[in-house]
Amino acid sequence: MKNQWVTSLRGKVFVKMEGRLIERVINQLLRSNISIWNVKRAGTETITFYLALEDVHNFRRAVRSSECKVTFLRGQGGPFLLKRAIKNSGFLLGALSFFIIVILLSNMVWGIQIKGATPETEHNIRKELTSMGVTTGKLQFSIPDVESIQRELSSRMDNITWVGVELRGTTFHFQVVEKNAPEPVESTGLQHIIAKKKAIIVEMFVEEGDPQVKVNDYVKKGQLLVSGVIGNEKKPKGVPAKAKIMGETWYKTAVELPLKTDFVVFSGNEKRKHYIEIGSLRIPIWGFGNPEYKESVTEEMEKPVKFLKWQLPIAYIDQSMKEKEHVERSYTKEQAVQEAKKLAKRNLASTLPDDAEIIGEKILQEKVENGKVKVNLHFKVVENIAEGQPIIQGD
């Protein structure tokens, strides 16, 4: 008897045979190398059995001379299933189309909700999202992942402190924390204004209080700049002194910069591949072959496929292979000194208040040692040196 699985795949026929001398016919089939199985009696002169579809022609020829009546009851297996599928192709195509449409709709963006933002900020966020390709009606496969959206949105929006991004079903949820606009400083009580560091006064704007210094004066740290006591000696009056005192201050910094640096850069060449992943099986759908890069970095973005609210064991994979190169950067001493000055200036600017300004720089010392240029610099900065000091009774 032939392998049942293979026979079922190729097709089999359920046969009923009626007549006398059935045993003689069966022996004739065996001599003709025609296999039958599951032979059962359905009466004194009737049997049923299964026959391989590929043996039907030989079977007809073998029983033609017998006096038995043969009835083919039904066909089973691959060819018959295919025939029925073709017959019902309209229904199958409709079911397949419905399944595909539901999957597409389940993986589209149908809503964008923004919480915690003012109407103006929300409008600006929606504009930025549109420019990033995050809009309703787009497939989630063509949209950056949540981490990329969060990172890009944070870098583009200057008036938000933090933004949380979450994709729930077909809706993006954004939770925004805006930067609070600086509110007018409320006085906590009577106070003087003193210098928080040594400086030369270059500009003064006193809202309230009695100025004790003037422009071009040199002041030390802790020196009284604006008194919070006004009036005469007989009737002094304490007030919360307010002032903006811009002073020229000084900073010293040291920077080291190697004359030769090895680092990795991307050449700009990129190969993209797209896959459908089903369980552990990855099927390529676009971008075949491997690029001839000596060195590369591979990044993958995985987008799970959903059916309604359920996540299927299927995912869309967008793979990017970027060529990288090792580059050696060399500076002369003069070039290294200039780069060191820029680096020191950037580092200093990052630590200063927003209203501070670097107005001058001077190299105090420069030397080359162990393949590095070492530079000591002196910077002139104009910044607000005013600091409040509470007035204690008895002052």
C-alpha cells in the first residue's frame, strides 16, 4: 500500500464494486500492480475500497472485462480540493480580500491625541508631526517608530520640556510637558542686591532700591550694589531691591586636543531590505543580495502586524545596511589651536546663563605634548552679577 500522506496529496477515489466473483477481480488488480486499501464488505456481493487517483485509468481497463458494476462514490485529496477551490474562487477571493482589508485598516493610523499642551502648542506639534509623516490614514509600516518620533519631536520643539509617545491600537497618544514661561519674580521680603562674583560694571538697570555703584566700577564678590534701604536717616524704609547689573567677568579654561584622531564615519552608501517575518521564518520581499561593503552597520525597524485588536505572529522588517569607513583626521599645530579655542568657547557657553555673552578671548599658553596640543585660555564675559540678599533687622 502506498504512503497514505502522499496518496492523499495526489488524490484518491472511494469506489463501490458490485457483482459476482469480486475476489477474482481483486486478484486481477493485484497482478496489475494496482493498490487498493480499506477494503470493506457492504453486502454479500458488494465491497467498498479506496483507489489512488493516478491508478483510475488502469483500474478501468482491468475491470472492463469483468461482470462487476463499479461506482466512483467520491474523490478526496489535493486535486479535488483544488477543483472545489477553483469552483468557489469568488468566495475565496472575497474572503482573502476581506482579510487583507481588515489587516490594512488595523495597521493604519486613525487618531492622534495630544494631552497637556496649550492649543497653540498642540497646533505646532501637529504641524511638526505632519512634516515627519505622522498623519491619520497612513500605514504604521511607513511611519518612524515611537522612539524616533519622540526624539525628533523633542529636538524640533523648543517650548516643551518632555513629550511621551505611545501607540495604542491605531491611535498615537502624546503626553506633553511644556516649559513654563518665566514668571515675574515675587519678592520674598526686603532685600539688598549684592555682587555674586567680581566684575567691572558695564550696564545697570535698577527697578527699585538705592544704587551704591556706577558703570565702570570694579566690584568684588558680596559687595553691595543696590541697597534695599531708601529714605533719609530719620525715616529709613526697607524695600525689596530689584536690579539687573551687567558686569564684565573673567574665566580661565584649559583644553586638550589630539593632533591625530581616528574615527568612524558613514560614507552615505546604504542598502535597504524589506522582509515579512512569520515566527522565526523571514521572507524577503524587496531588496535582494548583499552589498559589497568592507564594513557596515545594520539597523532594523520591526513593525508587528495586527488584526483588529490582536497582534499576529507576523511582522514587517525594514533593514538598513550603512557603509562605514575609518577616517584619520590630522591637524597642524595652528589648526589644533583654533579648534581648541572653538571647543573651549562652546563648553563655556553651555554653562553660562542665556543672557550672558562672551566678548573676548585670549590664549595664555599653548604647547604640544604627547601628540596633543594643550591650550590655556582667558575669556571675557558680560553677564548679570546681581544677587538678592535678605535684609536682617538691625542692618
